[in-house]
Amino acid sequence: MAALAFVAGSTVLPVFISKLTDSRTLIGIISHVELFGWMFPQLFAAVFLAHRRKALGFYNSLSVLRLTLFASAIASIFIFKDNYGAILLVFGVGFTIFSLSSGFAGVAFMEVVGKTIPTVRRGGFFGWRMFSGGLLAALGGLVIKKIMATYRFPYDFGYTCIIAWSLMFFGLLCFALLKEPENIDPLEKASPKRHLKTAVEIFKDNANLRKLIFSKAWFNTALMAAPFYVIFAIEFLGAAEWMAGIYLTVQMIGYLSSNLLWGWLSNRASNRLVILLSGFFRILSPLIAFAGYFITIDPYVFSGVFLFLGMAEAGIDMGYMNYMLEISPDKGRPLYIGLVHTLIAPTILFAGLGGWLSEIITLKWLFAAVFVTVGIALFISSKLKEPRSPTA
């Protein structure tokens, strides 16, 4: 988590890509390719894992591949130096493949978590995981500020990526040391085609799962605006480029200040409630940015947008992961996890759509549109069933 903060899609990465191209569509797409890559391949990975008793070996093999691919993407920054087109191409392709390999590992990660952490302890697990990772990321924001103020482009971003790779190495190493229990009741071994057919049947038969997918899909429309808050601050509010580091720190403060609360609510109350409350914070960011066109907002005051982004990110990530694990049976859990993430993955491309829309309708109306679509997500989320209800 700390590693990915150094290439954060809502702060650092948009600034980097904006130096390489004027295309806001590309800025939006590349800024969120890591999230898309983590989600999209998961159903395809699940068909190979659904009948296995253990998933950690599959995860560890992909860790080696991920580290190699990310290192290759970083190397392009230093090899091509001032050839911005070559950097954009090689880094973009390398980072995309790295992200897709992370997606294949993602379903294995969730399967291990589902087997090792009881339902009423997952909120605490993710809360402390996010707290420690967020604390490191907040400190990382100050490091990024120093690097961007000291080194010229593109070396500044290259050095932040080297730090990210180092942190990622230690994180993957720690996870590799887990002792994974066997799945005592896996699905029967079947062809990938048969497992895919089972996943389609799950989608057709489980109305609440469909609501969860549609709810998350509408919440992801917020990604249309996410890469452009920092661009708006720099171009419209007059913020310095190094403010991206400050905004990242504030975003991590929001992440830190809220995720222990989300964890407590997840354990003691309801993952559905976590989704609804964090969705409320997600709707505040586009509202403030839209208001910035009508009232004067100091660049430092605009940090509130990133505070709410951090709070919403922590709550929505935790709420959806835990709600999904809560309603997924032990038998066939990888298919449930893979199905949800793969179907939601295309909505990550809203980030690219946001760049295209911002060139047509301007950022002002993009922020307004996102306010409306997140409101729709909140409405759908209110229709989710409470798994802990006696009548559920």
C-alpha cells in the first residue's frame, strides 16, 4: 500500500503523465490502469484456483513477475530520459502488464484472506492493514514533495518509482511467509469453461450480488474526476506542482483518520453501513471542486477534496471487500470474488472517459456529472441486504 502511494493515481501519476502528453484521456486511463489491471483478470484467475486447496503458491509466482515488470517500466524513465514519447509508450505498456499480473494475484490474495480471517475480525484486519500502509504513504507524500522539488523531470518520478519498487518487494516478501490453511471443501475440478458457466449462473441467481456490482460500478464513476482534482488545483487555483505531495499526504491523513473507524463499524455493526457512510464522503469531493468555479478557494483549503477522497477510498474498499466476502460461501469463493471484480473492472475506464469528457464539457461540468452519478450509487447501495439481519 505504501509502495502504490508513490505512484498514486489521483495525485502523483497524473502529474507525471501530464508532463509526457497533453491528452487528458491518456492521463485518465494511465492514472487508473493499476486499479483496472488488479480487477479485470480475476475471474479468469478464479477458474484456475476454484478447485485448488491452496492459492499462495500461485500468488508468489506472480509476485516475481510483478516485480520484474515494474522494474522494466522504471528503467524506461532513465533509459529514454528526454524522449517523452518513448517513456510514455514503454512505461505505459510495462505498467499496464504489471497491473494485469497483479489482478491475477488479487483473487489468490482474497482467497487467502477469506480462509484465514474470520468475518467479525476482517474489519480489524483491513483497518490495521490500511492504517499502517496509510501512515507510511502519508510520510511518503513528504518524501515525494522533497524529490519533486529537488530533481528535474523525469528523474524525480523515476526516483519515486524506485522507492515504490523497494517497498513493494518487502510487502510481497512478507505475504510470501504466510502459513496458508488448506481449503477443506473446494469445488470439484472442472474445465475453465465449466467454472465460467458456474460464475454466469451465480450472477443470474443472486440478486443481491448484482446490486453490489451495480453499486460499485456507479461509485466508480467518481474515477472520471479523480485524476483531475490535482490538475484543476494547478491550472485553475494556481497551486504549485509540488503541492501534489501535500495533497497526497492529506489524502493519506483522511485514509488514516477513517479506516480504524471503518474497521470498527465493519466488525461491530455492518459492512453495508460502511459502504453508505464512505459513499457520502465520496460525493463531497466533486461538490467542492464544482464550487471552486464560483467561489475563491485557496490551494491549501482545496486539500479538503483529498481528505474526503482518502476517507471514501478507505471505507469503500473495506466495505465492499468485506461485504463481498461476507455473502460469498466458502465453497466456490474464488468464483464469487473473480466474478465481482472482473465485471466491475470495465468501470475503471471511466477515468479515461473523464479525460475525454473534460475536453468536451470542461472540468466544471465533469465535476457536476460525477456528483450526480455518485448520488445514484448511494441510492443503489441503500437497497443492499444486511447479511447480519436475522431475515437475511
